[in-house]
Amino acid sequence: VEYKAPRSLKKVSMSQFQVVSEDVTRKLAADDEECAICLCPLVDNTNGGYHNSMTATLPSQAWRGKRDTRMVRLPCGHIFHQGCILSSISSLGNRCPYKCSKLVGEPQGKSPSGTMKIIRNSSMHCSGYENDPSSSGTILIQYHIPRGKQMSYHPNPGTTYHSAHRTCYLPDTKKGNELLVRLQYAFRHGLTFTVGTSMTTGVPNSVTWASIHHKTSPSGGSNSHGFPDTSYFANCNKELDDLNVPAITELLKEEDKSSQKKEFGAVTV
């Protein structure tokens, strides 16, 4: 699996924006509706008329010098000034800031570009699964993030970050394979890593884990980031839920199980 980091998170979200129609613009102007973020009128109606949704500009002191007061509709139906919603997405993430708090498109993280390779080892077992008849061995996940330049959404844009290699483990069981599918979705959407200061070494401009816990050892228990750990699957799936990664039933809805096995098990040893 290869992930290519976008140059701008704003552009990812903007692809979900919808143009506000002239009829809706007239109604918003007549009702003097406000943008829920800046609390200024959505439409400039000060001169007895209105500007359409693609050219609306506001005369208020609060908006003097503001460049983007065009109106856009989110997939949930709520309408904001484009500049306001982009600022909100940059600081709070790609959710509607109004009461519904719905996701704007698919989840998008801040991982640098990299690859995720899957290896299945039938002769190796995670601790606690040695005598489990449902275990076909161990799934090894190999992440590689090459050295590169930080993007605009990283702590030090333009600064080089160090490369990173991580090997992680899952038991090759039904639960392990289902979690793998969700972890792959997370990686494809940049949710696995980010750039910052390493908690282990204290080195800045490093590739670090985001918020999804992985097992970096097949043994040693939870204190060594390994197995056995009876709460790992529940905890990791909860972290994926919090990041809006779809449930396994949704991800597999249009996938045949045999093709999943082929796609997610490219290498077997």
C-alpha cells in the first residue's frame, strides 16, 4: 500500500464543498442569515441588494481585508464562508463545526508519504496464539517513511524530517485480519503517522506515531508493546472509530473475502 501525502489539507476538504445556488443566496440575504463561525452575515445585503455566492464580500470592520467570503455548502447541508470553514478545518479537523459535527468527506491525517507492506509468516505465532487453532501464523506490517520535506500542515514546513521504519505484528486470525483492513484504510488516509518530536529519543522533525497503537513486538505483553494483550483489539478499534475509520462491515461490504485475502497478504513466508 502506498500513500502520497497531499500538499495541502485544505484542497482535500475543498473537493467536498458545494456551490450555493442563487435561490438559496436570495433567501439567506432576505433572512440576514449569519455564518456560524464568524457570526457575520453570509451575504452582503448592506446596499439594498446582494452579491451572489461566488463573489460575496462583506463591508464590516471584522471582515476588512478578509479575502474569501464566498459561501459554500458542506455535504451535511450547512453553509459557511469558505475562508471561515477552511480556517476551522485547519485548526479543528475536517468536521462541520456546527451542531451536527459531521465529517467533511473522508478522514484525512497528516502522515508523510510512505509505504505499508504486509507479510504473512505461517511458522511464527504471537504470544498467546501458539496453540490457537484459529491462528494461521503472524501478520507482519512493515511501514517505511522515506526522508522528505515537511508540508504546510507539519510543525516546520520546508524542514527535512528523518526517515522511519517500523515493523508491527498481528495474529493471523479473523480479528487480526479485520483489524488489518481498518489499519490499511487508516494508512491510505494519512492517519498512521505524523511529524513531530520523538517521545523516545527527543529528536525533533521525526516521523512519529499519530494516535493508533500498534504492536511492535510479537511477545512481551502490553508493557513491551507486544502480545498477549486481551484488550488490544478493542482499544485499537476504538481509536480507529474515533478517527472515523469505517467499520469492518462497511469496508468489506463490496469486497469478496477471497480477494481481500489476496490483496492483504501479498507476501507469504
